[in-house]
Amino acid sequence: MRTLHVVEAPGGGVGAFVNMLASELENQFGTESILVVAPDQQSEVFKDVSPSRLLLFSAAKRSSIKSRIQFAKAIVVACRAHQPNIIHLHSSFAGGVGRLLKAMGLVRGKVVYCAHGWAFSMKVSAGKRKILEIAERFLSLFCDRIIAISEHDYKEARKVGISQELLRLVKNGVKAESHTPLAAEWSTSQLRVLFAGRLDRQKGFDVLVNAIGDAAADFSVRVAGAALAGQPVEVDTPEHFQMLGWLSSSELTAQIRACDVLVVPSRWEGFGLIAVEAMRAGKAVVASDVGGLREIVCSGRTGLLVSPENSGSLRAALYDLDRVRCEIMGQAGHERFCSEFQFQRVVEQTVAVYREVLG
């Protein structure tokens, strides 16, 4: 089995997922069995993939026509060099370009597509949502299977008319920690609150800023991430927020292990991989009651679900927590991770989709 994995913007959960999946497939089927097409500026995301199995393209200006042409060329070159049985497209942009290339006969191989959260689920105008829905229905004609990463994404796809014959549900997950992680120092008597992700509108960083406000005496807040893509959020970050920027996976894991609670105030979310990473580390999660997050967090047991875009609701939830309650919720979250979100299950189900497609 030879698989080609195509990702155009690997920062965040999509990159982490592709790194895990490609490295597991490499271990299972051999180094020559996989190839990953990805932007050169974020090659460090794929730390577990053999360097020889990365085909990098220049994406200095992501929105430029030149960058998009280089992306399409990289896919065609990769298909000719690797001759994959399976072309696995990750996220909407890669899915759009890859399936158009398939429609034009420029790539060969069975196409499996995963949106990692539908573009039409974004908070956009009704007109733009309709255009995105039509685009997904049309492009679905040029792939062999579509993987939904949550029940929410599966149901959303069916609502907009994507064929049930194409859809397969493979709930997301993460690997168990296989080595002793780095340690991060975070000494304070305050509740240690961590935000991790892009500083854009989707991830709701502004909701967290407004929720914490001037409560520097009650909460110690760290932010792991930076603006990357999507809809930028305009907000004045409080001086008492500690901005860490983008971290390596091991550095991020260290920060998660050092916090009391992870906050995921997303406006929309196909799944929410970072919430599972926190549960793996035995940490409580406070998240918006949206999309796949409501399938991850058991409110009142492994964390708390709050109204989306509601700073008051998030603030109240954080004030409702203390370290003892966070520890109890974190332990329950770890048990849920072990039973529901192990990555080996994801690999097995994904390979089953590949085998089904290949017949």
C-alpha cells in the first residue's frame, strides 16, 4: 500500500494528525510506502516522518497565485514520483486542489478526503455558506471516500447532500505518550489556564481575553500559538497574559502538563484535537459547546462546556474551578482518553477505509 498525504497548512491539529498518521503508516508498511506533500516553512511539524518522505513546496505567501500553483505542481510531481494507490487529502484547500487535479486527469490513484472540519461550518454569511456547500457536493464527485472526524462532521455532510456511500466516520485521537515529556515550570498560587491554538476568529482567543479581563489576581494565563490563517482576531492582549508563540509538540505537551485547565473557546470546531491532548495528560478542559468538542468533553465530569462566543459563561466556568476539582476532572478525562481516543484505533479504521477503496 502506497499512500500520499497532502496538506497545505499543517499548523495546529491538522499537522499533528498527519504527522501521527504518516509515521504510523511508515512503521506499518515501510518507509517507501508513504510520502507527505507539505509547506517548507513548517516542515518541523512532521518530526516523526523520515525526512526523505517529505516533499516540500514553497509557501512564503500562502494566498498568492504563485504559491497555489506551486502547491498544485507539488501534488502532480509527488504522484508521478511515488505512484500512490491512495491519495489522502487533508483539509479543505488541499481537498479542493487535489480533487480538481483528479477531475482534470492530472493525478491517478484512489482519492480519500478529510476536511478536518467543514469550511461550510464556519461562521460566515448564508450566501458564502451555500457556495461552500455546493463546492463540497461538486468536489465529492471526484473522490472515492470522505472521512468525517466526528459525528458532528458526519451529520453536517449528510445535511448538505454528500452521499452516505462516500462517507466514513473515523473519530480522531492522539498517540499515548511514549517517552518522558519535557517539564515546564509554572509556579503560582493562581489557577493555571492554558490556551493553545491559532489566534484567529475560529479559535475564540478574543473570547478568552474578554472572559479573563483584568482578573490578573485570580488566573495565570499562558498562550501557546500565534496568528496563522483564517479570520484574524483584533483584540488587545492583557499584559499579564504570557505569550509563548508556536511551540514544538514536546514543548506544548510540557505546558499542558503544567497547567490546571486547558481552555478551548472555539466558535466552531470539527473535532478539537487539543482537547484530547489535554485529557491524555490528565487535565480538565473548558470548551465551547460546539461541533466535535461536545463529543469529547463530558461537562461536569471531564471538564465544562460553555456557551460559544459568551465571555461571561467562560468566566463563570473558570471561577467555578479550583485545583482539586481540576485534578478530579483531569483523572476522569484521562480515563476517557484511554477508552475512546487512542490513535491506534484511528490508524486501524483509516487503513480499513484504504483497503475498502482498493477493493
